[in-house]
Amino acid sequence: MKAARFYGQGDIRIDEVPEPIAKHGQVLVDVAWCGICGSDLHEYLIGPVILPTPERPNLITGVHIPLTLGHELCGTVRDPPSSSRFKNGDQVMVNPLVECKSCLACKSGSTQCCAQLGIIGGSTGFGGFGQVVAVDEDKIMLLPPGIPLDFAAVVEPLAVVQHAIKVSGIDHWKDKDVLVVGGGPVGFAMLLCLRAWGAEKVVVSEPAALRKQQCSGFARAVIDPMKEDVGVRCRELTGGKGIDVVFDCAGVAMALQSAIGAMRFESLYVMVAVWEGLINVPCWPFLGKHITMKGSLVYDDSAMQEVMSLIVEGKLNGWREMVTGRIGLDGIVGDGFRELIDHKEKHIKILVNPQA
């Protein structure tokens, strides 16, 4: 089968590789679509960062680069065993997380905090940028009516923000003043998911024109941090009070400082973005406002199913707008990775069809 494999910084090649073999408790899935994630771009630009190397192979699978990337994937089940609950041709969403199942976090049910957390398309010999994957049955979910296969890959990034909202510990959002920092793929998904939770007063900070336009249909206001003072504008919008909750979906130092300036006392800062380096927090406003900071990475076992339920119930809207491009596997570097790097302001999510 064909697969796009990562060899090193700036080096992704289309290779012919053996199809994976399903182990006991697994089924094969023919990949229909897989989104290019910001973490894939990060590895392409400066990696390997977290991808396993020959010097430090993955502790669960033993795999190392070169390997197939791609973890935002959906597809169809192929020839499952008679004992499987799935049928041939079932359209499914794949939870790509790979856990050790033996650490304290896994045994406690917090598998997203696994000490050796891995991912299909990063810790295995196969991924969503290949034509076939082998997946544990308990990591596969049937797509419900109303979520077509050609859009289903966006469920994965939506699960990331769904989990982050749950990490906040807040259940009632209607009266909360919220700031989403960054209107890119994660920030736009966050905006949509917050609206699904009932948030009505969501402000987005984003400088790119097309992203601002896309967010404006769902946000209370969109602030250009290059032209306006985010703190001043947020206080104007909140009657002088300030922001209750910030979701950082950008990972930029200047944005962090301006967001903290916009926050009220005893507010909450949720870090969703993956920063490249150390985070410098302005100490006095952070301490003086008694700000709480939480981190959120990937998602728990229920987030994907929750996202699909929100879509089917009509509470989560705008998710089709996340898809801004579609390509075949052979164009993954030029039309996918380079397009997102060189023209990132034009895109939210580019989906790859490994079969094309």
C-alpha cells in the first residue's frame, strides 16, 4: 500500500509499505480521509520532536522513524472477524490514542494522561496518511447518520477542544465572558464547541483576515491583536469586568500577556496550544488576579462520541466549514504541508485522501 512517511525534518516521502496485520481484538480500516494536524506540521518543520527515533524508540510499540504520519482519520471497516461487532463497510471514526494501560493514569481511567502516551500516525508503523490502519475495536466508533465520511475527520480536532472545555470544570457557559486566543484550526474548533455548550459571549483574538471573517459568524467579537489592545477591548465588551475564561489556542508569548491583561480577578486560563519553548507568565498580574491555569492535551475516551452527539443533536454547527481543502496522497507535501505553512491564514483544515 502507499503511505506518506516521515524521515526527518522537511523529509516526507510516498513509499510502498506492507499493509498492517490486525492482531487479536483489532480490525482493519481503509482510511477515507485524514486531516493534517498542526503537530504534523511542527514535526515537518523542526522534527523529530516527539516522534520516536532509533535512539529513543516508542516505549509501547518499539517503532521509530521513518514512520507514517496522520492521526485525524476516519474510514471503512474491512473484512472484520466473525467475532467483531463491526460489519464490512461500516463507516467509522478512529480514536488514534495508544496507551500503555499499566501506568497509574491508565489504571485510574485518565488514559489521556498516560505516562507513555502514543498515537496512531506517530507511535505505530502505520497512520492516517497510509491507505490502511489496524485499530483496537474499542478505539472505533460508528459514524451516526448526519456525519458523512468525507467530513468526519474533523471530529478528532473537535474532540481536543471538547476535552479542554471539560477540563475547565465549568458546566454552565451562558453568562461566561470567554476569550479564545487564536482563530486557526484549534481556535475555530474551540469557538464552535463553546457555542454548542451554550456560550454566548465568546471573543476571539486573531490577526489573519480570512480567519477573522470565518470566526465572526460565531463569535461575539473578533479582535485583531495587531491593531487593537486586547485587554482594553475585552474590558469594553464586558462592561469593565474582564474575561472569566481564556482558552489559549495560539501558543504565542505576546498573546498570553495580552490575554492575562484582559482577565478579571479569580479567572481561569486553559492552555490548549502546544508551545515550542518555555512559557513566561507575567508574575504580578497572574498572582494579583489569583488566576488559575490548567493544561489540556488530546482527549478522554468519551470526547469523540460526545462531539458526534452534539453534531447529531444540532447543537454543534459550522463544523463543515473547518474543511478548507482536499488533496490526494501524492500531493501531501506541496498541496498539503507546504500550503498550510506558506498560506496558513487561508486554511483551517486540509484533508488527505490516501486512496486517491
